[in-house]
Amino acid sequence: MTKSPDTKINQKKSCFAEYSQTCGTVLAFIIGCSLSVTIYFIAQAEEKSKIQSEFESSARNHLASLQTDIVRHQEIVNSIAGLFTSSQKVTRKEFNNFLKDTLIRYPYIQGLSWNPLIKKHEKERILEDAHKDGFSDYKITELNTNGQTIIAPVREDYIAVYYIEPILENNKALGFNIASNPERLKAIEQARDTGVAVITERIKLVQEKEDGYGYLLLKAVYKKGSAHDSVAQRRQDFAGLAVGVFRFTDWIPLTMRRIKPQGIDVWITDESAPAAKQFLHFHSSRTRDEVFQPTQDDYLEASNKLHWKTTIDILGRQWTFLFAPSPFYINKHQTLQAYLYLAAGLIITTLLTLYLLSKARHTNNLSAANAELLNALNEIKTLQGIIPICSYCHSIRNDEGAWDRLESYLSKHSEASFSHGICPKCIEIAQADQG
């Protein structure tokens, strides 16, 4: 059966509508997935920003506690310098009494000492005075290239440990010439020439029994009543050093115990020191289940992840503090919010896509039924219209102007089919003609 032009147009419209619906559904799916992923990344970025802000705040509190302790260290050493500056002579007992309360209050302090400048011609007198105080084995010592303690060779002057408290823990350091080390000598000269407190680069203490580093905090003492407004005057009137000895492994853990465990590790490095001597201390968070001994690679990895890093001036040296979260901190502060947003977005997108597909399928089925109905109506209208037919042979003129036999025309424009036979009346006529 030949389809009418209207039927073909309707079929094209139906195909275009189906294509448009399919494209719309695919586009909705793509947009939904894109929005879900975008929301996920936005939520994740906001969470990271929040965690970074909270972590930085906690790290600043840790740093403030450490800085407060350093200020206390300076005040303690300054008080020792003030004692010797204001006194004509300070005895060993007076020195002990002066520091007794301080050492009780700050038990992590390794040692506090008075290190006088000892000229070559004063050496024997100093030794005799120490012997009279009950230290019969007092002598001025140094370390050789193998790290062994030896009697100090003859020098023009020494800066030796003369008084030190607590004495029992630091007896090995008594008499040690701290100026024998070139790096310490630089700090000593800086303290002498400037008159301000300075600290040394990291040191391995003479009295050290465990692994770890410490530092000396130095404050110059000048002869009583002398003017020291210039470098030349300071060098001329230099009398010795008030010294504080601090071990990182004693000081920092005690300071951190005053803070509620939050899962923060701390690296401390000295940017003023040569590369091989920059590492000062690592404090592992108390939230770790196992002891963590970091490597240089761990430090670099921490620098590339969530962290807070700052460099501050500590009495003339540039110390860098790097605070990094332990696994405990990460697990405590990370949430599944971003992932929930992503999952919810994808679920909603999937449900919407299924709905649109179902609606499109229903619409397509309805369009197909409408097309069939329109086609049937067009056919009915064709057969019900005025049909030009020959009154003699009963042929019918088609739309192109040609004449079709009646049965041929009806076959083309309807579902009817024909079988040929002769009616009774025609049989009579045919017989009569044959005669």
C-alpha cells in the first residue's frame, strides 16, 4: 500500500522527536554527572581548606608554647648574667642557691653554668680555687679529633665550665673549654661582641649519654662597673659567659605534654647551619601507636602534604618549624561529606535518566500509535472522497492521471485483495451470447 505524503511527514516528525528525546536524555545524564563531580571537588576543596585552617591554628598554639619556653630560657640565662654582673664575687654555694628554685620549676634544663674567661696566667689559680671547693680532680679539658676527652693544651685563654648545676648530671662537663670548638667559638665571639644573648648551632653535649642534640644559650658578662658601648670595650672588659644547656629530647616532650594530644608531629631545623647540621629535633605525636623515626624522605613527603611551616629568628639563628598531621589527626578530621555529595548526585542523575528514558519510550509508543491512526484516517479519507471512474469500463483515474483497473486501484489504496469469479447474472448473459 502506498503511503501518503502526510504519512511520510508524520513519520519524519516522529523520528526527529525520538532523536531529540534521546539527545535530551543523554545531555541530562552528562550534565547531572558533571554537576555531581563538580560539587564533589568543591566540597572536597572546602573540607581541605577547613582542615588546613584548623590545623594551622593548632600548630600555632604548639609554636607559641615552644617560643614561650625559649623566652624563659633566655630570662633564666640573663638572670645568671645579672647575678655575676652585679656581684664582685659569686661563690659556688651562692650559685647553687640562686638556681635551686629554677631547676625545680624547670626540671628539663640540662644545665646552667658560669664559664669565666681564664687567661693563661690565671689558669693555675683557678684550678687551685676549684680544688679548695672540693673538686680535687678539676682540670680544663677539651675533645680531640676522635671525640675523646683530653687535658686542654696550653692556650692564651680558655672559657671553661667552672660552676654548673645540677652538678651530678653534669659532672663530666666541669672544666670543659667550650671555646675549643670552632663553631661554638663563633657564637661565643658573637655574644661577647654584641652583648646580646645568642645560641649555638646544634651540639652533642659532653655529658650526653643518649642520642639527640642540644644547644647552648650564651649571655656575655662584663667586668663590674665597666662601660661596654663599643665592640672594643666589650672585648676588653669581657669576663665570661652565663650559659644555659638545653637538650631537645628533654625540653620539647615536656612542653608538648602540657598540650592536649592532637596528632601533630614537629620537625625543627636550623636554616643558619650547614646542610649536614640543620636537623635539630623531631617530636612524634603521642597519638602514634608506634615510635616513628622519620627519614629525610619523610620530611620531604610531609612538606608536600597537609602541613604548616614557618621560620622564625631564635636569638640570631633561623629555626624552621614544620608541623605535620599524624594518621590520628587525618582520621579524626576527614569526613565522607564530599563522597556523600558525589553519591547523592549520581543517584539522582541515574533516577532522572531512567525517568526520562521511560517517558521517552512512552512518548514514542504513543507517537507510533498516533501515526498508525493518522495513516488509517488518511486511507479512509481517500476511499471516501470523489473517485473519478469510467462509466463504461469502470477504470479509475489515479493521482498521476493514469487509469487503473478498479481492483488494482482499490488494492493500492486499501487493505482489500481480490479473487475473480462470475456472478449468476453474468453467467446467464454469457451463455446467451454463446447461444
